[in-house]
Amino acid sequence: MRILRIAAAGFGLFANVAFGGSALADTQDASDGGQNAVQAPSTDVGRTGGLFAGSSFELATGTDYSVGHYGAAVDTTVWSVPLDLKAQIGRLRLQASLPYEFIDGPGQLVGGVIVSSPGSTTATSRSGIGDLNLSAAYLLTREKGLVPSIEVGGGVKLPTAETSIGTGKADYSVNASFYETIAPETILFGSVGYSWLGSPSAYQLKDGITASGGLNFRPASNQNYGVSVAYREPLAAGLKGQAVVSPYMTYRFSKLLGLTLYGMAGLNNASPRLGAGIRLTVFQ
């Protein structure tokens, strides 16, 4: 097996905070469909009647950007334009995300990360539909005193991308998240999980632990500000784990429309150097 530098493409965590009765921070890895996500259990229910009474729905799109060397001699730049769907049905949350990817540089997306041969200078450009990410989570407990809100979930990445963009293999993940109020308008959140990555014939990827956490501050009912940190164990022998820090903000313009902005910086050379993203969300 070749020695590879591996780092997340758009590993930046975009914040898409729930603005329901308890604004709990949501941060999600834009490249792996939320394998490292901390997702807020929404308490904003009852807006839809009939069969889906007590439910809420969201549709979001925007763009994610990341850039880094990933061990190569030149940068690999990734732009992603996702279509995100979310349904909150009582304590059950269902999500789906399908991106369109633009990649420029020697690196390529493998298992939701960028892979590049050390010293490579061969830069290529390609684009196309990415992998479909599906996830579900269930809120086990709501915050009460010293007992935090706890949510458990899992996800699957289906290989819908061409092999020049994705691995052609499915990935799977499980995670548990918590949310705890530590000061007025301030919430501590975190998540720990495990992901199983399908390896193509050219690369042997490693399964591993994922973790993330941060603080969310809500000065007003329609605003959230926060910062999150995410880590994943090394994806191949001899490599460092991926680590990024991501500040974010969200603003709810009305009952129907919200905006999210985030930035991202890698904490080591196994991670993307810089990244940013934006989401426009329509609520139903």
C-alpha cells in the first residue's frame, strides 16, 4: 500500500442550530454526512398537522470550501454544494444529504476525506454528484438538573459518487451525543462515535473513533454563536488523526428562513488548512 496523507475535505463543522424551545447547538461534518456530528434534538414541534402532527421539516443548501496540501506539493481545493433534508418527528430525527463536488488538485475524496500521495504535483480538476449520506437519531433523555439531554444515532454513506470522486464503497457510523446547560444561554455539547469506512482497492482505510464538542451561546431566540472542535482517529497506518476547530453563527430571519455561517482551521498537517461554509435553511 502506498503511504498517503489523508485529511478531511470540508471537515469544517457547519452549525445548523435548532431554534426550538431549547436552542441546542448542532455541528456537522460537511464531508462525511455527519459521522462526527453533534446534532441538537429539536423541541420545536407541533407546526405541522395531520399525519405528521408534532413534526418539523427543513430544507437547506449552500456551499462548503476547504483547501490544504495534505502532504502533496500543491494544494487541493474542494467546493461542495449540498442539498440537505431534515425531519424531526417527536424525538426521532431523520436526515439526508447529497452534495455536488468540485475538486481541483492532486488529492481525491476517499471515504469522505482527501487522499494525496506525498510530493505529488499532478493537479486535476473533476466534478460530479457526491455520495448520499443518510442518518437517524433518537433523543433518549431531555435535560433535567444534572442529567444532560442524550441522543443516540447512526448513519450510512451510500456510494452514489463516481470513483474519481468517491470510493465506490459504503461507510457506516454510530454515535452518542449530549447537551448540558452550564450557564445562562450557554450550552456545552459533545459527541463520541465510531465509523466503519469501506476501502477501495488502492487504499486501505482504518475504522476508528470520532469525537467532537463545543460551546453554544444564545443571546436571543433567533441567534446562536459558538465554537466546536472535532477529532477522528488516524485513517491509515502512520498518519496523524484529523483535528479541526470551527467557529459558527446562525441567524433566524423568520419562522420560515434561517442562515448559518462557519469557518474552519486545521490543528495539524493531517487536516485541511482552512475552510468555510454557508447554509440557507427553509423551515416547515
